Amino acid sequence: MGLGIDIRNQIAKRAAEEIRNGMVVNLGIGIPSLVPNHLPDHIRVMFHAENGITGMGPSPEYGEEDENLCNAGGFPVTVVKGASYCDSAISFGMIRRGRVDLTILGSLEVSERGDLANWIVPGKKVPGMGGAMELAQKAKKVIVLMNHVDKNGRAKIVKECSLPLTSGQCVDLIITEMGVFEVKSTGLWLKERFSPYSIEDIRANTNCEVHE
């Protein structure tokens, strides 16, 4: 089951509420790339991309795109005052040294322990893992934005991941169209529930125990 544009933006807007002044924030492709569009004007952060930009701004207006300025997913972006550019080696050096405060990623599956599987579906061609492995291990906080179920109706929040892992026990927060879930040492906890979904809807579409 895919998500409409409005729902994707609702998820991105909720994720933007987790961002604090002064942070360096890395954004994955997909829903995470929408987050800068929902950042309040009073919040000042530097959005970081693995391809070598620190200081991304919102998406450009139609017709105002710069063909030489894009995020790690290849989509056009703007930059804010004070932005800087570097090669990928330096960009990954920033990640590996723990300079990224928050990373917001998409995922295929997340386990109740916070295991992350977001890089491959067996049997399908992919370009590679990208920077997700480093980000999952070295960012100070990891948030996942994703559909609650896949296109076949299978739960994406599970007791044990069935897909190859990107990193183990790294996810702190999961945001889907159904709610916000916090990964704790005691399991998966429902932090917020989104209308029109009930707790029964959430439990029916989650393949692990959900605590309230």
C-alpha cells in the first residue's frame, strides 16, 4: 500500500518536530527528503547529504532548479546561508566521526529492538547500501519514516527482520501514517497515534507487541 503525497508530507512534518536548533541532520531519500519543507522558520540547522552538501534548504520552486545542486537521491535542492560543499570522502568522514546529530531514513523493515533493514530486497537489483550503514551506527539519533505496511499488506514493524540488516539495534524512533513509535530496551512503545487509526488498527498491522 503506497502513501499519498499528503500523508507523506504529514509524516515528514511530524519528523521535523524532532529537530532542534543547531543540529546537523542527515536525510535519506524518499519521505525524509521532504522534511526541510516543514521546518519552522525559527529553527536553524544544517542539513547534510552524503554527496557533499552541508546546509540544504527546502525544495526549489518549479522552474528554479539548479541542475548542479541536488541531494544524495539526485533530487534538486536549495542551500541556506553558510552552506558548504565537499567531496564524498569528507562527507563520510563527518558521519564516521559522529558529527551528525540526527539521521532520518526510510526503511523496508524495522524490528522491535530497532534493527534496521533498508537496503535490499533479495532478488532485486540495487545500486548498493549507500551511507545508511555508517549513518545508522554513528548518528547520535536515528529516526525511520516509512509506510506501516508494504504494498502486499505485510507489516514493516516486526519482531524479527526477515530482510538483510543494515545495522542492528540502531533505530530510536519510527514514524508511519499510523503513529509514532519509540524503541526502548523494554520493547516498542506507542508514543503518538494518528487519526483515523485506532490502537486495534495499529496492533493488527504490526508484527510485534506494541506497548502503550
